[in-house]
Amino acid sequence: MQNSDRLVPALFTCFKEGYSFKTLRSDVIAGLTVAIVALPLAMAMAVASGASPDKGLVTAVVAGFFISFLGGSRVQIGGPTGAFVVVIFDVIARYGLDGLIVASVMAGIILIIAGYARLGKLIKYIPYPVITGFTTGIAVIIASSQVKDFLGLTFTDVPAEFLEKWMAYFAHINETSIYAVGLGVFALAVILVCKKISDKIPAYLVAIVVVSLASFVFSLPVDTIGSRFPNMPEGLPTPTLPYLTLEEVRDLIPSAFTIAFLAGIEALLSAVVADAMIGQKHSLNQELVGQGVANIASGFFGGLPATGAIARTATNVKSGGKTPMAGIFHSLFLLVFLYTIMDILAYIPMAALAAVLFMVSWGMSDIKHFMQISRISPSDRTILYMTFALTVLVDLTVAIGVGVTFASLLFMRHMSKSIEIHPQMRLTQFDNDDGENDTPVDSARASSKEIVVPEGVAAFQINGPLFFGVANELCDRMKGLVTIPRILILRMRFMPYLDASGESSIEEIVKICHEHHSFIIFAGMRKQPMDMLFKAGLSKDSEVAFVTNFDEALKMATKLMQDPDFVSKHQDI
């Protein structure tokens, strides 16, 4: 089983375990199957991104190879995906292919740094409503971008903004080509029928082949890959270095971070799905390193950003792929296609690719989970709708930033409501309930006793982390007391975490107690909060004591209240 913390490519681990001829045969068959599935998808993703179809194939070859060669998953298949379409389209429109190369390389460097910094686990802290919201938003944008080709509209100046794009579609609706619509609907029907018959049928490729043959045989007047991109090169291009000004490179940094973020999210989500299918565990940080190298390499070869593709990864597993060699064979087969069938690919109607992207968008949208989250809670629904709307109408980067920030604020709001800070004057305590073990005590078997807090002593129990969202509440409770007690016991066994704001509030309480000649006993404090207070110097305060549990705190308080010198020193003022 792959150790998720080790930075060792899964391929090396598989070879170390032994690689048999039987496994090789399974990987070759799976690689060919995935290559057939990936062929139309890679071209369609490139077209949706504003690039020529060959760029998608180059990405699948180069990035797909390095994701399998250096990645942390045994069965991950990499290539261009829908997650990047919006970002790529914007970068190409503003900075050209040179800008995309720079953004891809910078994103790759960010991913490598994240992998070696062991930041892979941070991905899981992205709220699910945010992921679903921006994924569904991207699906809507991709589908919207293909309406022009599906309808066969001939106008060229298509606005980038969502609402303006649809206004342009309606303004030119009279240009609709019945032939393009017919081929698009035919392609959709073929895809749906193939999926209905068997998941093993490469539905997208079958639809592309059938529709292309129909268009060629009947000489239909529709836009094709050849007419849209007449000078597509064959084979891998020569690696190139981009030329951009320093200011342009600086402007591309936000796009690079967005690409890296999306690559990390989708790659790790895909790897988790693969883990569940094969019963293995991927190395998440090594996966980020592999993704980083793949994006750098793809950029230098003029390809697009890449990440793990969930659908192609699932196809690999179902086809018998056992090791990363299946992904490498998938890249090699696509490389053969890139050198041999580019002339044939020129006959593919753009309407057929639009139909493929409609189906891809539908799969990305995950309507089931979108509706499920909508019913769960008002806060999750708000985050979901906000992220979705910002993705579609504003910008993907803004959507992610606002979604995560808003989700964090709502979480802190909920946490602040769950924190309990309450006084205890008379309580029932079970034996050992203030011990170091947090295991609940069986009240039916444990003996209990009533504890009365002595006069002049007040006890406060804090349940939950004391962080900036609730730090002021503790001070407000203290200030709200009619009389400040001579001894204040802060029962902190159930306070697992203390941040700087919480520490500041405790310092404020100590200050208030000093002003009123009160003594403070901290009972049952855990390591992290205690370390924070020790670093702040509270352990050196003569009017502060730390004890291991509440019983000791009560004993100390009782003893002090019986000491005449203490009582005289700590008279109420």
C-alpha cells in the first residue's frame, strides 16, 4: 500500500513489487482503451479553451506521460480537462499562447513546491459546496461556449462574458444551420445510445466517427476541424521558450495560482475515486509533484494545463489498468495517433465536438449533488449558489476566493455558537470525569457526587476552542459579574485550542482579576493552550496557578480561602 506521506512515484513502487507479463498485457489493453476515449475529449477540451485540437492531443501525450511516470497514484490518467477551460480561454485571449506557456510553467512550479512542502492535505479543507458550485459553473460556461458551433452560427466576434455571449447568440439566431444542428443532435443521440448499451463502448469516439462519415458522405456544408484550423501540425512540436515582458509575467501570477489550485483539486479528487476502485492509497504529495512536472513539460511543448481526469481514470480501472504503465501506454498510443491520423481528424464537424462537450458539461455539473447540497442547510445552499453565480457571471478566481472566505466565516460563526462559557456553582460530577482520559463515563455504573463551589469562588467551564470568533465572550462574561470572586477557576479540560485572540482575552481576564485582587486557577488545561499561555509569560504570574484537574482546583481554592493571609490580601475592592 502506498504511503501518502512518502515522495516516491507510484511507478517505482509498482516495479519494486514486481511487474509480470500478465500485468503488462493488462496495462497495454487499458492504455489503448483510454487513448481511444481520450482522443475526442482532448481535442474537444482544446477547442473549448480557444486553442487548436492538436494542442489537446499534445497535452494528453506529454502531460499524461509525466503524470503517470512521476505521479503518486497507480492508475491516474492525466490530460486536459474542463476545469481549466475558463482560465485557459482568458489567458490565450489576453496574452496568446506564450502567456499560456508561462502560466502553465508557473503553475507547475507552484504544484511542485506544494508537494515538497507537504501541502496536499490542505486540499481536503476546501468546502464541498465551493467545489460543487464552481465545477457546475464551469460546466455551464463550457456548454454555453459550444452553442455557436452546435447551431452552426457564422459570426466570429463572440463575447467572452456569459450574458453578453447569450445576447449575441440570440441576435444571430437567424444564422442557424439546420445541417449543423442535425449533426449535433445525431451525435448526442449516438452518445446516449452507446452509453445505454454498455459503458465499455467508447461513446464519444463512436459518435465522432459516425457523424464525420455522415458529413463526408453527404458533403454537408458545415464547419469542420479542417476548415476552422487549416494548418494543424502533425506530431509533437519542438519545445519553445515564450517571450513576454516582466509586467505580463507578473500579471499572469493569479492565473498560475488558479491553474495550480484547480489541478491540485481535480487530481486529488480523481485519485481518491481511483483509490476506492482499486483498494489502494495514493501518495497525495507525490501526486502534486507529478502534476507540477507534467504542467511544466506540457507548457514547453505548447500544450495546455493538465490534471488527473476522473472519467479517463475510471475507464482505465474498468479496462484492467493495474499500474502507471497503463497511463504511459495511453500517452504512447495518442502519440501514434498524433503522427498518423491528423489528416483524418480534419473531417470532424465542429458540431460533433460541441455535442461531446455538452455531454462532458453534463457529467461535470453533477446535478444530483448540486440539488442535494441545496436541501441540506441554508448556509451550504448560500455558499453553493454564490460560488456558482460568481463562476458564471464574474470570474473563477473570484468565485473560489469568495466561496472559501464566506464558507470560513460561516464556519466560524457556527463554531462561535457551539462554544459554551458558563459559570458553575453547584454541579454533579462522576468519578474520574476530570481525568486525562476523554472517554465518556457510563453514568449507570459510575458513582456520582455533588460538588458545591465554596463561597467567594467562581468556576467557569469553557467547552470548545477559544479563538477570535468567541474570544470576547469570555471577557464579557467576567465583566458581567456583579461581584468579582476572590478566586476564579477556569475549567479548561474541554478547550482543545487557543489562538492569539483567545490568549489575549485570557490576559484581559487576568488583568481584571489583578485589579480586583482576585486569584486565578487554570484547571485541566491541554498542551496547546498551556504552551500558548506559557509563551505569553502567564506561568510566571504569582496570582495564577495551573493544576491538572478540577478536583485539585477546588482543593486549592478551599485551602486558600481558609488562609487568613490570603483572605486579607485578596479583599474585594
